[in-house]
Amino acid sequence: MDLYEKTLSQETVFKGRIINVRVDKAELPNGRECTREVVEHSGGVTVAALTKEGELLFVKQFRYPYGEVVLELPAGKLEPGEDPFLAGKRELREECGAVASRYTDLGRFYPTPGYCAEVIYMYGAEELTFTEQHLDEDEFLEVVRIPLKRAAEMVMNNEIVDGKTQAAVMKMAGSHLQELGVRRQGLGEVRESGLSKSANLTSKLTLASASPRRREILTAAGLEFTVRVPDVEERFDPALPPGEAVMRIAEQKAGAVAALCPDDTVIGADTVVTLGDAVLGKPKDERNAADMLRMLSGQTHTVYTGVCVVRGGEARSFFEQTDVTFYPLSEAEILAYAATGEPMDKAGAYGIQGRGAALVKEIHGDYLNVVGLPLARLLRELNAQCANTVFR
């Protein structure tokens, strides 16, 4: 059943410092027209930071809309086009004076999908060191520490009512079940398909990437893995061919995490879009996203994903490329899609696995390479290192 709604028109009725409000006309799947009121928000990030004593860092602050002091994890608003991981590191240091050497991607969620386009990204942080807070002039808060198990109980008892905090606390608790003395029911079981059963990896598999799409691809393949976000600056070298340039970045990511986890099998990856000589990374803001979409309209571009696998001190790298052709796009389509927020964290300003699929006329090559990870090639590379086959 087709559930998508087509945007017919958009009108911004309010522009604020934090939010904008739109009133859209849309066509329902049955052809009828409806009105949609949309709150535009650049998104947010929250960090569940765990001390060596097993305590989470929280902040207490007054929340004006509710008229009360609320207990929350450190969090903040994203600037348009800002990398959520870097924003999370900033907020943790500014609000709690904490710096982590180990980060885990806890995923993302839509807090109010009925009317607001906000996306909140969540990270776990461990191996903390402490420095001074750097609060804004209009920011007043108190840092408190609560044991992880107690924090999870507070969520279940509704003593913690902030939504993002509830989600991140329970995800962090879920990743430390054994330490909390909670029986793992069904978690960690060997799956019936994919590499996790057949490859017989002797080392833990670690994804060196903050990308939720890459995490979803590996999960769908039946792989069991952890995520560690590399603290590296991604610089595309225009002097290199695109395939080689993304391999170098993938090697930097995998190498940074492998240095921290020498016994793990580490996967690093990076993706770019090229159109002729132009290299299109992630858009800086909605206007930049629209500019990229205008460039891609009616054209065939190439998506390159570089992958590096580090195991036992040995690094093996490869890249895949896929040609993607867009339909000619109207200005209304470009602006409407850019306004959804979906393009903001994606190379080339579109997500083929989401609403951006409507822009694509045809592809030649690996579909998952466009999403961000060429799975079939990766599985064979992993199994080559493990002297095994993909399936038994």
C-alpha cells in the first residue's frame, strides 16, 4: 500500500531563532488534499556519559514551557548541517566539563513525528576525563551523577520524564545488561543467516562509523557488532581519484578505532557523490542541499564508497562505485525535499533508502553502495580474512 503524501505547496508562517513553522498542502494516497502544519527544527543531540564508577552524568535545568526543573542528559541543538557527533562532544564538554575517549552510536529518534521535523541523535560516552564547564551566558544548570541501574529504574518509574533522556538511558542500560545483573533474553544469540553464524570470527566486529545507515545494513545482514565513532577529521583529497580518496578516509577511520581496539575486526567506510569534476559531500544547510539537488536533476552521477577492514594489524581496502540517474526535478520538488531535513547528513543531499528514492530514475551497480556500505563485497572481504564462506 502506498502511504506517501505528495507535497503540493509550502508556506512559512513563522520564522524564529529556534524553530520555523510551515503550513503545507499535501495530496493523500487516495487523491484528496489535506493541510499539514510542520515545525522545522535543525535537530538535536544527547550524550549518555558513563563514568568509571558506573554513573551517568545528568544536568538539572529549568524548562520554561513546563515551568519546572527537569533532569536530563547533556544535550544541545544542532546548527544547520552540523555533524551530530561533533555537536555531542561539544555539549558534553560545555555542560559537564567532560571529555570521552570512547563513543558509541546509540541511534536516533523522532520525538514528535506528527508535526515536528526534529531528529535527535544519541551517543554513549565512556573513558571520561574532566575539565572546566563552558556554559553560555544564559545557561544555568547543575550537574548530578546517578548510577546507571538507578537511572534505568527512574525511567521506568517515571521519575525521569524527558523523552530523549529516557531513550538514551535505556539504550545505554541495554548495552551494559550483564554489568547491571540483568539477564540477556535473546540478545547476543547467533542468528540464522548472514555472517555472524558462518564466518566464525575470532575477534569482535566493530563498526568505525556514526552512520545509522551503515549500522542498519550490518544489522539487516545478521551481523553482531559494536559501534565506536572515530575521532578523525574527514578530508577528501581532490588530487586523488574519487575511489582512492574515499578509501584513504575509510583507512583513517578504521585505523583510529583499531588503535583503541587492537583485538577487534574494525570496519571503516566513507561515501562521496561526484558529478563530473564536482565532489558533493554532506550539505551545510538546506540551501546548500537544494543547490546540490539542482545540480543532480536530470543527470547521472556516481556514488563512491571506500571501505577498510583492519584485523590483526592487517588493513585491506577497496571501493565500489554506482551510477545513479535522477529524474528532472521541478523547483517545487527540490525545495520540498530539501525542507524535509532528510538530505542534511547524506552525501549528495539525498537518501535513496528514504524519500529520496522518488528522485531516482535508475541505478547501475550496488544499491547498498549508494546507501553507504557495499555489503556483498564487504561480507566476502570479511570471510576471506576468516577463511570461510558467507553462508553455511
